[in-house]
Amino acid sequence: MLRIEILRKDTLFILLHMKKNDIYIIHGTRYKELTKELLEAANLAEDIGDRKKKIALKPNLVCAKDPSLGATTHGELLAGTIEYLQEHGFWDITIMEGSWVGERTGASFKAVEYGRVCDRYNVPFVDLQKGSSHAHDAHGMSIQVCDAALAVDYMINMPVLKGHCQTTVTCALKNNKGVIPNSEKRRFHSMGLHKPIAHLNTVVRNDFILVDNICGDLDFEEGGNPVVMNRILGFKDPVLCDAYVCDCMGYSVDDVRYIRLAESLGVGSADTSKANLIYLNEDTLDKSRFQMTRRVKALAQFTEPKDACSACYGSLIYALDRLNDTRGLPRNARPVCIGQGYKGQGGEIGVGSCTACFGKSLKGCPPKAIDMVKFLEENWL
Ligand code: SF4
């Protein structure tokens, strides 16, 4: 995996043209501005091309929960994307989504306060639960897809990076379940989700993927245990996106069957070793803007953070959750150190290059959760 650091915006915007194996990463809490900076760096306007194109934003509005709980896409990402598009001369913009079965999309729309975004930028919202749909041949599987979603010229998929009770992780590929009618969502569940999700992605658009990695849930799509990462990610390839999400949450790509299936159907590549990681700024210190829930606190008690960056610390929480699931965490284990406060200091065990002087330390800035899992299995448990 190639890591490219870009901290100077002035050179960045002239030189870069986003490729399918690029992953753009930006950190911080100014979510709207960071969204615009990422889209500028990825040169989205050039990728879209014709200013007359119909563009849709597809957030995750799975249920009526505030984004701070880890289930739904933050409105600031929509606001930043719309501002960017309008400033570049794109005016045919729609937000569209259909919540999961059992929740009215209208209730979710109110809970996340997207009405303000729609009013401010004069952008309509389309409730896909109410629209028409037709069957399409999705690489040998007939799937009903909402007509409105297939009528656009450019789709910006805006999932939340989070855990899922059935598929373990959810991000770009599964977020597209929001563009099928409720009857089809039920059928997907009866088929075990993986195969139909992979096939669905052979017919729906994934022109750009803007991932809300601000505080996605530990392991449940409905939220409740947010893990603060304060990151926004950009991809062109939905399969690469979901494979990278596995790395970030401590899973192997093979743990999430629909990723390999989608890859075999030609949707994209799951090979993260060939990805270019393009960091647009440095990670930010975790100021614990969000309260930890009891479950996250229970994992955090195995850590000793000192000025840890948000994404680095969030990765450690995901890694500890994986270890807890597979082996259980020993009550009397010595805490795992993490954070810039350990630079140049000695200690027993730590993760991240800030703890390089420790007896046992995992390299990386930040290290991936999947690597933390392996390192802690071998050196800590
Ligand atoms: S290794 Fe240190 S500087 Fe790098 S992300 Fe982790 S805490 Fe931040």
C-alpha cells in the first residue's frame, strides 16, 4: 500500500486526478469544510464533467437516529458536497434514500434534520420508499431497483463506516440497499444478504463514494455505540472501499462474503495492497467530543491514551472489540499505550509509531485495526 502525504493544498489541487485505486483521507471536526477540501482534492468536478448532469447524493438514513449515535450520515457532509457542486456550476442535485423496512424515510429525514440542508441549498429530497421500481438483470439475478436512482447520471454514495449485526461491516456496497423497494429489501434478507448485495452493485451507480467515518457504530447498523474517528474518506471503487473498511475495523476481507462476491462480478478490486492512501492532513487529537457509551468504555479500560489521535484511538477500540469477540479480554491485562504523549518514552506495550521506544510496539501512523489485532494477539494476550 502506497502512502502519499499531502499537506499543502496549493500544489495538491493542480497535480492530482483521482484514480480508481486512490483512497483520500481527511481528518478533523470541521466536517462541512473538510468535505469540500476532500472533493476539491479529488477533483470531483472534472470527474463528473458536463454541468448539466443529474447528480444524486445517497446518504445512509437507515433509521430515525441522530448521526452522533453512529448510524446515519452527518448533514454537514451533504451540505459540504452540495456547496462544492454548486460552486462548480452543478445545479441538478437531488438527495435520495429509502430507510430500512420498519422505518418511514420521512421520520429518518426529520431525525437527521436534512430539511435544513434541502431548504438552504434548494435541493429536493426523494423518498425512495414511495417511488416506482422495475426489475433489472443484475449479472444473472433479477433485482427491483427504484427508478429515480437509475435515472441519475452521477451518484455520490455517502455511507457510514460502521459495524453490522449480520454482515459484520457495512459501507459502500451495502448502502445501496437503500435504492431498492421495501419488498426487495425483505427478499434480500431471506437470501442471506451477501449474494444479492453483490449483484445489486452490478446495476446501481457508484460514481463516487464519500464515507462518513466520523463516529460509526462498533457493531450495529442502528447505532448506539459510536466510535469516534473524525475522518472523511473518498473512493472511486466501492469494493476497495469496503475492503479498506475491513482493515479499519479489524476484519479480514474474507469475513465479509459480499465483498469477494462483488469483486468476482467485476464491481471493483478488494486488493488494498495496491491502493494509494492519500492523506490530506494530519490526524487530530481526540478531544472526546462524544461521550463513550458503557460498551465502548469497557473496551477503553484496556487502553492508556496520552494525546492519542482520533482515528488511531478509534482503530484500537475496534481491534479490542475483535479480540473480545474472538478470545475475550483478560481482566488483569496491562493497558495498551497509544498517543503522541509517549513519543521518545519507554514502556511495555504500545501501538503506533509514537510508542516506538517501547519494549513492544506496533509500527504505523496510524496502524490499521487489522494489524493491531494480530500484534495484540501475538504480544499481549
Ligand atoms: S501513531 Fe501517534 S501520531 Fe500517528 S496517528 Fe497514532 S497517535 Fe497519532
